[in-house]
Amino acid sequence: MIAILVCGGTFDKQYDEITGRLFFKDTHVPEMLRLGRSRVATSVHPLMMVDSLDMTDADRDRIAAWCEACGGDRIVITHGTDTIVETAAALARRIQTKTIILTGAMIPYAFGSSDGLFNLGSALSFAQALGPGVYVAMNGTAFAWDRVRKNRTTGFFESTQHLALSTQHSALESLMYAVVIVRYRKSVEEVVKFQEPHRAYLRQLKAEGILLAAGPQEPRFGGMFLLRVPDDNTQAALDAVRDNDPYYQAGVAQYELIGWNVVTGKEDLDRL
């Protein structure tokens, strides 16, 4: 069962033909699920109807408290796009054991040409596929909460990690590689408690073009990553990879970060 928490935003705005203004009334989510012929088990929970520009810290606390109290571990939140990233960050600070997908729309669903139906469908799919963590699902892509921004010029959401590396990706000679050796500090039984969020994090790194390969050592005393990182700030990039890994955050593993200036076979790696 996926809980859908309704919080307003353009997603649920309606148009007043007399005044020409947008306003909130009832959520469109049940109708959207019906029109989308969704067979996913869901429950819809209207919490607030708020324009995200008007959303306060108190509102975000209400959303976080609801998510914490929710009996399920997979939640989709409909939200305005202007401050959706801020709400995602607030949730990530409090909740690490549930899969939470925030989504919204650039055009009201009531207009008939909205991206809301597509985004809602994508969010439901991501809620089933991704491990614990907080994500923003827009434009057919699931972004980690701390690696996304709304481009107010294009009207699309984009990865901040992609922006940071876009210049380097166009000229791979300015990228270098790195090996990360992970050594468990706790028993394997303790480590596997954090395995799913760790692997979800690795999938995100892979999607962003940072991670090339990863896997456990044999015997299983730890693991190894092969990374592609910018050579002008290698240590900061490696530190960020380590610091955001759920294994490291939980204190179950330690990391050895090794920059690798590949000579033989670099052309093969560059093609990955």
C-alpha cells in the first residue's frame, strides 16, 4: 500500500473563470488515479492545500510528523514545485527508513494539459522501485533530495550533480578515477540492516555518472567502488560520496578514498 499525502500546489489548483484566479477546492488525486487506470494499492490523505511559496516551517513539520506516524513505509507527496526541494530536505533530516517521493505539476491538472498525471504515475512507480530515502520525482526522473533543483528558466527539474560535472563530462580528459575501499566496522548482520538504503544510494550515483562499478569483497569484510570524479576537486568529491553513504552515516563502515590516475585502459573507462 502506498500512502498519497496531498499538500496542495499547482497540482490541485482550479481556475475561477469569473475572477481569472487559481484557487484550491478538493484534491484531483482520486480522479487522476481513476483516469490513469492505476491498479496500485493506494490510500489518499489530504493534509493541506497550500501554495508552496506560502508553505512555512510549521507546515513542513506537520508533513514530517504525518510521515513518521504513517504505518506504511512508502509515501508519495503531492506538493507545489517552487519549494518542493526545501520540503524534501526537511523530511530527509528526520526520516531515513521510509521511501518518500515528492512530486508536483507545472500546470494545474484542471487545465487538461497538465504534466501532473504523468508525474503522479512516475512517482507511484518510483515509490515501488526505490529503497528508503527522500526523492523528488519530476519530468520522468527521480532525483535524490540533495541533488536536485528547479530550473526557473526552462521550467524543468535537473540534477545539481549533473550541473557540477557537465563541463567535465564534455571533456573526459579533465576527469579522473578513484577507488573507494569500504571496510565494515560492525558485523555483517548489523551492516545488512542498512543495505537497502546503501544500494539505493549507489543506484543514484550510477545514474549521475559518478559510480562505474561497486560490489562486496569476497570474503565479505567490506566492498569496493570505482568512481569517476572531477580532477580539479577530487578530494571534495570523494568526501561527499563517503559522507552521503548510509553505511558511513550509520557508523557501520569506514572508507579509504584513493585517487587513481589511470594510464593503461583509460580510453576504455572513458567509454563507460
